[in-house]
Amino acid sequence: MNIYADRGNLLLLQRRCGWRGIGFDLSSSGIGDRLDPDGADLFYIGGGQDRDQELCAHDLAEVKRAALHEVAERGAVVFAVCGGYQLLGESYELGERTLPGAGIVDLRTVREDGPRLIGNAAIEVTLTPGPPQTIAGFENHAGRTRLGPAARPLGRILRGNGNNGRDGGEGVLGGPRRNVIGTYLHGPLLPKNAWLADWLIAHALRLTEPLATLHDELERAAHGEARRAAGV
């Protein structure tokens, strides 16, 4: 799936690797394609509308599920946004229909009566030792996601609705090694939060040394604008 300018996330990852001399190869996996669980260090699942999401849900559950579980078990990073995030869990109930999920994190999503959860949003996260950091983006979803006891939220809502508009959490940080990340925030997300892109790169490559510093004046400005839009 690819909506909400998801290609911007991939482009930023590619550029930030290239600027540091880190090799970057991008390949796609379509409907019906078998997934090589050892084929990448980072697996990205973008967002989509209901029709596309239904097609992808059955593909993830019936074709790619076992491989995605291998990916999570070996510690590769899985990063999913919006519709892709919903399909990381066990199921997505759409009224009388239930879409299957990949089942690599403990969550379920339902479609309830009520307004869509829309607007600029920001969350506070702690992904590495040190002070909390902020992720800012835009949310637009009708599903309400609830995490099970084996998963924890990616972050705490500062502004916005988050997973379900009720429990104060947004996204998920789960998997056997806390290597599966899902979020409703998009727009695209990573150009507004370059520090998160760097965290994904370092985590995917299992680096023990910090990444080389880049001149991030524009990236910091973009992050500041996204935070201001969210009122943070």
C-alpha cells in the first residue's frame, strides 16, 4: 500500500543513508509475491484505502504471514503506517466483515460509530536511553486500535487522538525484540521527524556506534513546523 506520500518516507531513508555512505537497495513486494524474510534489514508497510487494504490484508495473512513472523523473530525492523499499522495485528473488524492481520503484534482494530480521528498530532516517545523525544505528523483514520498485554504504545499523546481517542496511547512498539513499530501518523512522517529515520536506520543495521552527524537545519525546521501545527 502506498498513500499519504509514503514514498517520501522511503526517499528520506535512502537519502540519509546515501549522505553517510551507507548502501541502500529498495525493492517492492506486491500482491501474491512471496516475501524473503532475509531479504532486507527494514520492511516498510504503507497506508491505503479500504479496498486496497482488504486486498493487502488477505495477502499478508495468507501469503506473507509466516515470512513476516520470521522477520520479526530475527530482529529486522518492521515499520508500518496507518493502514499498514492496522494490519500488523490479529484483525480489523469492519462491521460484519473482519480483515485478517499478520499477527506479529498484539493488537486489534475495530470500526466504531463516531467521527473519523483527523488532525495534526504529536506524541512523546522514548526509543533509546535518554530524554523523551517528539514525533509530529497527521492522523486520519476511522479504525480504533486497542493493544493487548503483549504490546505497548509507541508513544504518549501530546496532541491528537492516537490509537482510539480514549486511552492516551499512539502506535505500537512490539515484536519479540521491540523491533515492530506501527503508527497512525503520516503526511509523510519521516521528513518531519528525521531523528526517527536515523533511529530506524541504526536499529535496522544494529549499529553500536552513533550515525555520522548531518547538517539538519532544514530537517529541524520541518520538525518544528510539524510540532507547531499540532500545537506542541
